Amino acid sequence: MKTKILSTSKQDIGLAGEIIKNGGLVAFPTETVYGLGANALDDEAVKSIYRAKGRPSDNPLIVHIAKKEDINQLVETIPEKAQRLIDAFFPAPLTIILKKSALVGDTVSGGLDTVAFRMPKNEVARAVIEAAGVPVAAPSANTSGLPSPTKASHVISDMMGKIDAIVDGGDCEFGVESTVITLAEKTPVILRPGAITKEMIEGVIGETELAKAVLGEMEEGEKAASPGMKYKHYSPKAKIIVVDADREGYEKFVNSKKGAFALCFEEDNITVPKVTFGKENDDLSQAKLLFDKLRELDELGAQKVYARIPNKDGVGTAVFNRLIRAAAFNVIDLNKPFTIGLTGPTGAGKTYVCEELEKRGFKIIDSDIIAKKLTEKGSPLLTELKNAFGKDILENGELNRKLLAERAFKNKKNTAILNKIMHPVIIEECKKQSEIPCVLDAPQLFEANADKECYKIICVSAPLETRLSRIIGRDVISTEQAMQRINAQFSDDYYIENSDYVIYNNGQNINEQINDILEEIL
Ligand code: TXA
Ligand code: MG
């Protein structure tokens, strides 16, 4: 198909409207991003949007209108709060979701019983919709998964040859997609943050929630309030890693990464190749530039990109929301004291992995050694342990570790008592010893809540039989005692689920696994 490039002249806009009315596809500018429009009431035309974008069919589209009156035909009723938002903001970068009318087909709504609609502020957008004379379904005009287009050139690169026409209306004003709010449920919920902020909305309709998925990753199996939230998004080819740090910490970290790119603010002092997206304290400038700069990184051939974390307030919520999705939720938190947490059930073979990591230059903080030091003769902790586990665990003031282990690991209740005494002091000491890069070797990482102190967690896992024979050989105990210890810990699955990386210790290619993980983390 030959794609016509149209201007914003009256004649060209008339032509764009004509194409949409007749079932064709036209990309046009809005104040947020470029949209890919089709007649929302023509099921075949709507289907062709999904095809051109490669978009999953359960991800519904926003219906765009030119006049407020046009909303009535799309919905069952307009609840009072929705009316207030419409009166306060429309035309605006704000999308409202309500129960849909029978006029809205299943394709446009992705099979849901609701419809999302918005009246764009951009005059070219409204002129195109007017000229079409029908409501216009329009997702962002990018290939599904890529950054949304904020310039006609972005649309040309994604859609040339796949759609009928592109109206070139210059750069988009805001650069991130509209705020999406649902009023189809009891409490209003913002499903996607945008230029109309939570504060602005609350100023009009009172308490409004921010969907959990806005600032974080959705849990596996969690139902998406907005289907768009579950898909990989805005991702350039380059691997993006968001660095949570202040300016100084970020500069120091990124400048040591040879071969990487920085996606940073204009003020940042960066010595590696960089692309800037706005000013540190100007969220509107960041929003306007983010998608364009993500695309630019690909043009420059960047492979690995460390991005400066934006402030999460105001429009920054939207910038942060898009950036962590572009990074597939890969965030390094430099505010946390430990580099890597290493854990795993007893007997899985952490010691070997630790030795290997030490050879590769990591400082190892061994929580067991710290625990031993903290319970040497004369330590005040011994009194607490004696009170909890019996006088006879002390012999001439020395701790009988074997006896303590026997009692403490007998059941979960006793283990919890031991942990409550030991963990806080152990963590304190670990923090004192930590420097970057270091590894915290902690079998009880999760029990001690020390996982919160690590920015990445590796667990070592091995088959039960292997672990059993290792424990029995190492600690000279019976199978029964070994099983008791295993049962006092979390299950293997728990470790795997809660860690970022797993090393499978079955005697094969362990070093390869370690190298792959380190390559990813560093
Ligand atoms: O700024 C914008 O909104 C741009 C311009 C072109 O208007 N459009 C846009 O559309 O971003 P799109 O399709 O890329 O994103 C629409 C989002 C998706 O995350 C989708 O899942 C969600 O809105 N959505 C649409 N209808 C919905 C519904 N009925 N219920 C829940 N979420 C809905
Ligand atoms: Mg989109």
C-alpha cells in the first residue's frame, strides 16, 4: 500500500477525514502522541488497526471525539463525576472509561463492556475527527511494543506502506499518552498517568486511586484493570536499565561503565556517550522528549543504556511509568547498601558460588561468620539466647552451637525465636561492613528481611537428595536431623520465586551461569 503524507491544510484534512469515513487508516497528531485512526463504528476498519500495529486483540482502543455531545452515543450513562471531569478538562489529554453503549463494537473495546473515550486538545486532531464525521478509534501510531511516536518521522518509520495516510502536524506538545481514568467502578482509578495529574483530577472529583501497576510491575496472575498494562511497552532495541540514585551517585556509576550509553538530564555530568531527555526539575520537558530519545538511542546503535530515574511527582509519574516499562522493570537501586544478596536453602552449594564471586573481585560479607562473632564468649546476646533456649546451651560461658542449632531448627516457631534475636544485630553489622561491589552471603536473607537491602538477589538451588547428602556429610548429623533443618526453611520454590536470578547447582556449567548473571547485573 502506498502511504500518502498529508499536510494540515484544509484540503488535506478533508481528505484524511474522507479516508477514515471510508474504512481506511490515517495517522494524525494529537497533543500527546500521534494516533492511528479508523472509523470506530466500522468493525473491519478497527481490525485493520490491530493488524497494522501488530497489537494483541484483547487490548482495547480509545475512541476519539471532536465534540462533547458525541460522548452520549458511546456510553450507557454519564455518571456525575465523569461529567465533572468532562466539564473541567475536555478537550484534554485525558481518557475516561465508562460502561459502553450497544453502538460500540467488541473489537474496539477488546471484548470488555466498557469504552475509553477522549476529546483531544490538538486542533488538527479534532479537525480530522470532524472531517471523518464519525468517532475515531486511535491507539498510538507505533508498532506494538515500540516507543509511541511523537513526531511524523516516527510514524513514517513504523507505518510506511501499512496505512493509507499520515498527517504531518509537527511535534506533539506533551509527548506521553493521555491520562486514563476509569469511572466504570465505584472508586475512580487512574490506570495510566499522563499530563492531567492525580492532583488535578482530585481537585475536581476528590479521592482517586492510582492503579498499583502504574509504579511497579504487575504480579504474575494479577488481573489487569487495563489490558495495556500487561504488555511489554515502549521498548527500544537497546537494553535500558534505570538507575535509582541522586545525580552524584548516578554520574559516578555511569561514568565507570565503558561501552554503555547514558539516558540522562541536561545538567548531568557524563563522560560516556549520552542522550539527554529534558531538565532534572522540569517533568514536562522530560515527558516531551522521552520517546523521541528512546528511538534516538536505537539510531545511535546503543546496546546498553543506563537511565537516570525521574522524579515521580506530577507529570513525573507518567515519565517514570513509561521509563520503567521501556526498561522492562530493570531498576538498579544505588541507595541500597548491599550489591548482591546470595541465598538458597541449606546444602544447595552457596559456598562454592561465594568463592567464585570472591575470585571475581567481590567483597563477601558472610552472615554466618558475623553471627559467630556476635555470639562469642561474653557477648550480651548470649543471655538472650540462654533465656530462650535453655541454660545448658552455654558451657563455661561458651555457646554450644550444635545444641543451639538442634533446638532452634527443631520447628518453625523456635527458628523464628532465634531469628528475632539474631537478625537485627546481624543486619546492622552487615551494613557496617558493606561496600560496593559486595555480596551478602545469607542463608536467611528472606527470613531476616535483608532482601530489602539488596538490589539484586541470587539464589543457589540443588535437588533435595544432593542437599541432604551434603548436609549430612558437612555437619555429621542424621538424615532425620538434616530433614528437620530443611523443613525449618522456606521451600526451594520460595527461594526461586523471590530471587532475581537462580544458579542451578547440579555440578554442571556453574561458572557459566555465574558469568551470565554478573554480565546482566553489572
Ligand atoms: O494519548 C493517547 O491516549 C493516545 C492518543 C493517540 O490519543 N492514544 C493511546 O492509545 O495511547 P493506546 O491504544 O496506545 O493506549 C490506550 C490504553 C491502553 O493501555 C488500553 O489498554 C487502555 O488504554 N484502554 C482502552 N480502553 C480501555 C478499557 N475499556 N478499559 C481499560 N483500559 C482501556
Ligand atoms: Mg500505545
